[in-house]
Amino acid sequence: MYYPPSGFYFSLNFEGFGSSDASFAEASGLTVELAYEEINEGGENHFNYRVPSRVKYPHLVLKRGLVIKKSPVAEWCVNSMQKSLASSIKTRTVTLKLLDPKKSGSSLAAWVFYNAYPVKWDITGFNAQASEFAVENLELAYSYFEYVPENKMRGGAVPKPPDQTKARRNQMKAIRQAEIRNNRKWANNAKKQALKNAMALHKKTTKRMGELKKLLGPGPASKLALTSAAKKALIASGSGTSKDDIKNKINELRAKYMAEMKMMNMMKKKVEKRIKKLGGKAPALATASAAASKVAGLAGKIFGLKKP
């Protein structure tokens, strides 16, 4: 028949202090709790989904008689809580062992608390009408604790705690390397997309410039095309199509196209500089026609230019 061990026989050990100043009458707070979040689903009124989130550990609470003499544990508390964070807080590994009174205090099990540091220290009130001992309470915060059963203890010794600093350093190194790879990949993709947009804009710009050259050229074909464009504009606006009207419209269109040609030329130079900066090569001048509005729209996307 199995009998549970007694809870009155235990010992504490502070990293760097040993067990010489670790005689406590009570130890509590060996609790672990898995927190959860409640999620409400629309239309479902019978229950809520409870999704696990983080593991929580309460404070480790230790009680003992008030120590008047020099105490390393008390000095640790003072240095941690009464120096206004002028110096870094020293965390320690605290080991709580459950002992077997039938076997000369051999260890039955142990709980190891990692990265512990004091967060509260108090003394029970004094009472002149009572003959009780003065008791001091110490609360320790810690990262987490591990349970070490008897079969994993070698001669009562607790296994060496893992090197959290090294593990954390390796984890951060892996995270940084992953971020560098992702940033490089993102930068390459962004550069490719930017070069693609610039090449498309250069193509549309050169096409429009070729169309404008046909309209503004000195040959009869250019004059005929400009006259045809002037007539179409006059008919669309409902104006007259006399020789004077056509002549005035031709002059108006020529000034408009010359201003557009100047803007396209400036845009083309900017695009060629950007293509060169991105490591590309500007294509040769194209002769097919393209709409000026589409060119200006793509220019606005890259250079922030507005449509004319």
C-alpha cells in the first residue's frame, strides 16, 4: 500500500548561498496554471471557445523566524529592492527538496525554480499580548519551475539547470538570421518590382514620344495628322471647321503637344536614371502608340506626378 510522503520535512537551497541560511518553516506557491482566452462565436449562444494561451506561475512564498544576525538572503533582498534599480538584480536558482525522515533525510523529490528574485519581504506585526515568534515572509518571482522526481536524482543532487542564457542567445541568433534572410528576400522582390514598373513606364513614355514626333514633325504627313486631329477636336466640341478655326486649333494642339513632349522627355530621363540605379538597362525607343493618360498615371505611381 502506498502512503504519501510527509510535507513537514523539506530543505531549501539558494544558488550562491547554499543551505546555511535557508531554514524556512513554510514554503508555498508551487502552482502552475495554464491561462486561456474566451472566444465568442457569432450565432453560438450555448458556449464560448476557450483557447489556451500562456503558462502562469505564482510567487514562491517562504516563511521563517525573523533572523537578526547577518543573513545572505536578507542582504540579497535589500540589494534587489532598496537600491532603486541602481544596479542589476541578481537572479538565483532556488531548489526545494522534499526529504525522507526514515532514510536520514535523503531526497524524495525536488522542485527547481529558475531566475528567482525577491519581490516582497515583510514581518508579521508585533503583539505585546502574545508570545508568538516574530516571523518574516519572503516572496520570490521566477520564470518557471521544474519537478525533479527521485529516479532522476543522483545521490540527492539536483540536475544542473539548463544554460538559459546560451539557449536564449542561440534563439535570438536564429531569429536575427531568419529576419536577415526575409529582409533580403523582400528587398530583392521589391527591387525586381520597382525595376519592372520603371521599365513599363519607360516603354509607355517612349511610345508616346514617338507618337508626338509624328504630330510635330516638319513633313507633310505630320501636318496632315495634326490637321486631322484639329478637325476631330472641333467637331467633337461643336465648333466651326473654317480655315481660321482649323488654323487656331492646330496652333493650340501644337503648343499642347510640345508641352507634353517636354514633360515626357523629362520623365524619360528620370526613368532611365532609376533603371540604371536598379541595375537595369533602358530598352530602345519603341514606335507603337500608347495613351498619354496611362503614361501619366504610371508616372504618378512611381514619381508622384499628377496627370496633365
